[in-house]
Amino acid sequence: MHFGVAPSRGTAAIVLIVVGLVFAVPLVALAQFTFRQGTDGGLTTAHYRAIADPVNAATYQPVFDGLGASLLIALITVAIVLLVLLPAQIITALHHPRLRRVLEFVCIIPITVPVVVLVVGFIPVYQVVAQVFGSDAWTLAFAIGIVSLPFAFRPIAAAITAMDMIVLSEAARSLGASWWTVTWRILLPNLRRGITAACFLTITVVLGEYTLASFLSRTTFQTALLLVQGTDPYVAAIFSLGALVFGFLLLVAIGRIGLRRTGVRRPRRTAAPKESA
């Protein structure tokens, strides 16, 4: 079934240029702001040098503390995805395919609910969490793990759909492989792209999350940026630009992984034998 004529190369190039400008202009403006010297229009690298200046260590320390907390939260959240969500999807696809829609519905729900509404439900839960685990920032991984479920679920689900998991697992089992061998040497290598994309998207969600940390009184990268912005907006802009570039590189890496060749080779053409006279 055809849904229309494919755009020409010129049209595609124009669309890509327009979309690129939409994303590039704010980033270029932000980068130019980090070099701005007051209101006189001059450019300077003093704001970048100020980050490494020991005199300003106390001023910028909240940003580094928040970045460390966000990286720890990202590590725990990725572990939740790999140890909880990934096994749940594999087990559902192999043994309970009828529950696939139920699992998908549960994982997609967080993206349909505003984060502010989720926070209202998290507040009484985190009162108990604070009593059991303390009020450190790493406990925020439990809440962000729920928020990142839709972003982590879809790449893994797409990778599972792209492979015939049941046939591969049954073939390996018929040859005497254990379930551990089937999972580690057959299923996970075929799901590598989806798993990598899910982990990258989870890290991006963690680094950009502000609402949960703000309402639950946790210090993360985004809340620290807001705190430092009142003192030095240029340094806050530098760290924000770095976070945006890092997220962009993660998305590019996801695209490169998806476009990587599968390694299938075409059979060589052999010359036809010459007829004898």
C-alpha cells in the first residue's frame, strides 16, 4: 500500500536544513552567550576559566554535586531498566505473549500523566522512603525509573519484535543449551541495539529531569543549575550547553547503532563454465 510519493532529494534537504536551523539557532545563541562579556557585546573566555579557578570552587560546587548525584541516579535507573524491565519483557515475549499488551500499557502510562500529578502520588511514598533509605538524592532513581519506563520500553520492544525470539530460543534449547546460555549468547546479542538505545534515553531523561527533584527536595544537576544561575548565569549556561551537547551525542549514537550494517553478504557470482568445442 502506497501513501504518497516520496519526497525528492531537494525537498528532503530543505526539510533537514529547516529542522537543523530550528535546533541549531538556540544552541548557537546559548554558546555565544557563554562567551559574552557583560553588556558591551565583547567576547571572552573568562567564564570558562572561572570554572577551573579554585577561588570559585565554593560557588560552583553545587553544580558538581548535582552532576554527581544525577550520574549516580542515572546509573541506578539504568540498572533498574536492565534488571527489571528487560527481564520482564523477555519473559513476557517467551512465556506469556498474551500479557505483552498489559505490560506495554503499564509502561506507557507514565508518559500520559503529567509529572506534577505523579509527584503528588510520590510525596507520601517518599516519606516512607526517607525513613527507610534516607533522603539522599540517589533515592530519586525509584521515581525517575517510573518516568523513564516509556522511553526505555519502546526500543527494547522494537528489538524484540524484529527478531523471532521464540524460534531462536527453542532451536537453542533443542541443541542442549541452558536458559542461561540462550539468554546470554543468543537473546541479549540480538537485543543489543534496543538495550543500548534504552540505556541512552534513560540517561538523557535523568539528566533533564527537574520537576521530580524540585518537588521532592532533592539536589540534582538541573536544580543545582537553577541555584547557581542566580549567582553566575554564564556558568549555568555553560553547563546547560554541555548537557544539551551530551544528550545530542547520545541521540546520534543511537542513530548510528540503528544504521549499522547487519553484516549480511551477498553471494559471489561465479563465472559460467566454458563449453568445450
